[in-house]
Amino acid sequence: MLDAAFEVDQIFCSETGMSRAALHAHPEIIMDAEVFSRITGLAARRALGEPLAYVLESARFCGREFSPRETLIPRPETEVLTNLACDLLKRIGTSGGYFADWCTGSGCIAITLLLENPGWRCLAVDSSSDALRTARANAASHGVLDRMTTLLCDTPEKSGVDPESLDIVIANPPYIPTQDIETLENQVRDFEPLNALDGGMDGLDTYRTLLRWLPRLLKPGGCFFAETGGEEQANDVISLGRVIWGARSEIGGINFVEKLSDHRGISRFILWQKPPVN
């Protein structure tokens, strides 16, 4: 009940421009009929299960607001991925570089990294033109569109990206096995885009493609940093990488570096590195 009251307050505040404190401090305020009609319409959408972020057309990520229109709503776990990736960018060099955000969705990862690392440029890749439209709008609203190139593409093989041109690739791909989609909460299953959720029969389709092709696009010493569905899947992806590239280092391959945990202590993120030139 407390969550429902909070969400109603959020809807009120979004439509009136009032803070939540002001809303509760002035219960005597009478709403304009048009504003009240919009509020009741938004509340009805939420009551039918539509996620609040879609209702408000705003999702908070790493302290900033992003439109989630036609994209996956950003999760707290992905904030951890982004913070870890930000540390990685800073270690590589504050003077700048070029990274790709694969399966960019709303662009929240790419835009956050660009804002925190002014010398860097980004390639934001997605297989959905709707998602890229949202990513560009978000980048424009945060003032980084001039440093972000968007690319409509489903596989690195078809990307046209120059060989060995990327310092880092970050990815939060669809990773839910197809058969598990029906078990998701209805507000996820019925409202969030299927192509951002469904990772194929074993959930590993996108990882399989990325692990095969991205080493050709990474510079020597470049890194691939990815989010997974949790520890079991993280181990599956690590095993997949070892099958594809072998257990030992090889030039042109990619090597597992470490597995990192989210804010709940779940091993979820995996870092690989392309061997540097000796």
C-alpha cells in the first residue's frame, strides 16, 4: 500500500510540477480539471500493470533521468556495471578513447559514461530503430549527442566497424532464456520489449555472437565488459568463451580476466581482455 501511495504521489508530482513535500504540505490545493484528468488516466495505466517508468516517461539511472520509451527500463544492477565500466575507462586514459555500448537500449550506459569521461567518444549499437531513436533523444537532452554515434545492427559481423578500433565494448544484452519469458512478472513480460529480454533458447545467443566477433574490433589490450543474469549464467558465459577461444591465450582471441559482483553480492559481471601486443 505504501508503494502504491508513493507511486500516486510520483504521478501527481510529474503532472503538477510540485515536489512531494509541497504536495503533502498543501492538501487544500484544487487541481485543474484537465490536469486531474491526465493524472487519473496515468494512474489507470499504472493500475493495469504498466511500469511506472513508462507511465511517467522517465527512469532514474546513476542519478540522472532518462526516457525509457520503447526500451528496457534500466535496473539497479546495470548501474553497478556502469560504475565499474567508468572506473575501467578512467584507468585506460582520461585523455580519451572510443568505446561501444552494445545493445544500448535507452543509451543510459553510454550517456552516463560520456558524461563522466569528457574525452571519450561512443558507438551506441542496437538492433531496434525505436531504441536508437530513444538513445539519441536522451543523448541530446544530456548534451552528449555530438560524441555518440548510433548504429542499427544485430551482429558485429555486419557492423562495418573498423577492425581494432574500439578500446572497450560494454554490453547488457538480452539474456533471459526464451522458455522463461512467460514466467516473468506481467509488468515486465507484457510491457517491456521482447527483443531486449529474450536471449534465445539458453539465454546466450548475444554473448555467443559477441565473443566470436568482438576480438576483431577491439584494439590489442582492449576489453569486453558484460552483464549476465547472475552467477550461474556468468559461469556459462565464461565456459562459452573458453570453448570459442580456447583455455589459453592466443593472438586475436579474448581472455577471461575476472568476475565481479552486483550490489547484492551476486557474481553478475564478466571482464575479458584482448591480449596486448608484446
